[in-house]
Amino acid sequence: MEVDLHLTNKCNLFCKHCVYMSGDILMNDITLEDVKKLSKEFSILGVKEIHLTGGEPLLNSEIFDIIDYLNKSGYKLRIQTNGMFINFEKAKKLKELGVEYLLISIDGLIENHNKFRNNPNSFDLAINATKICLECKIYTRINTVLHEDNLNDVVDLLSITSSIGVDQHSFFYLTPIGRGKNLIN
């Protein structure tokens, strides 16, 4: 069994499709102590893999302690990120702490992705994070949410991600809840 663990609702972006309305709705982060309690329950339930999500999970101030604890507890770990905080130092640390798998969100080519994410640098930073993770031998998957504005980007985006050696590229329907409810098309 695997579980998704939403560590924080903090986010450095304001994505148009965010189901959690991250950055809008502030909640307390999951703490290391919370994770220790949950980990005991997860173990009883037979959980083998935990996906750390958010908001942006790298904004949780205890992220590295949480990863270290979960790895030492025997869980396989995946992190879902927008990639904007990934540099060589962080990628190496994530790998050393046992993260084997990163999911990076890229929702179209540069213009559509940046517009969708409300940040003019988010595409370049996500691509750079992808390259860094691959160089650090972290299995890297790109997640793309499909919507009316980016459907024509799919072939060229696949060409880009394929050319840099991405391990996997997944496409998802837009979920029309949270901020995504404004994008029904």
C-alpha cells in the first residue's frame, strides 16, 4: 500500500489548477512528531511507500528530518514538487536521505506553464530541477495536468522531456475543484 502525505499547504506558486488552493489557505504543517505518530499507524496498515506532497513539500521546515525518519523506518519515498527549490545540493541531500523518486510538475511549454503557474521563471526552473535530479540518479517523473490551453503543447513537451532523459512522463485530467473549478472547459 502507498499513501500520499500532504506535509504543508504553503506554496511559492499560485497555480490555476491547485485542488488544495495552496498559498491561499494556510494550515499548520505536518511536523516530525506528527509523522512519527502516523508512521506507526502506516506500519500497522502495511504501508510500504509514502508520497510527500503539498503545497510545496520542500517548504516544510522539517522536510529533511521527516525524510530521514521515514527512510530509516523502511518506507520507499517519493516527493512531488514544482522543482523551484531543487539545486544540486538539495538533490544530493535528498538522494543521501533515501529519496529515490521525484515527481516534478510541468504543465505545458514555457508560455503555458508559466501562465498556469503564475510565475515567469517556473518552466526554466522545473526543467533545470529535472536535469539536476537525473544527474543525481534520482528517478524523475514529469506530471502534466491537461487542459484546453496546453493540449497543443503535448508533443513538443514530450520531445523536450524525452531529450533530457526523463524516466517517466504522466498526463492527468484537470480536477475541477479548488482553484481548478475556474478552469472547467
